[in-house]
Amino acid sequence: METKKYSSYAEINHDLEILKLEKEIHYKKMLLSIDKTKESFLPSKPVLFVNDLYKKIFSGSLGTILKIAIPYAINWYINRKRGD
């Protein structure tokens, strides 16, 4: 890389301003990339909705009954006799 020779302080300040703006652009791109990465790891809104719905259904007495009944129902379905 060739060394640039300046003839005035205005040229130096101009290049410094350009470098400052390039640095800020790269910083903003990095922040955007971090935000996109965070979004890719977070569950989407439908998943959060299903999770909230699950918590509402399985909380309280109905939830207790369902937590007991569902394994029995699955076990019955798996072990039922099939007609030949």
C-alpha cells in the first residue's frame, strides 16, 4: 500500500471524516448482524402463543386432570388390541 501525501490539513480532516463514517457504518452493520442472530435464536410469535396457551390450559385443576389422563390415554391407544 502506497503512503498518501497530504498538502493541507483540510485533506487530512476530509479523510479522517471519511474514515470516521466508514467506522460508524461498520459498527451499525455489526449491531444489525447481532440483532438478526438474536432473532434467529428466539422463538417466533406463534410459538410463544402456543406456549402461553399450553400454560393456561395446563394450569389449575383441569391441567392436573389432563396431565394424569393423557398418559393413560396414550398408553391405552398403544396397547389396545387390534382386530384381525
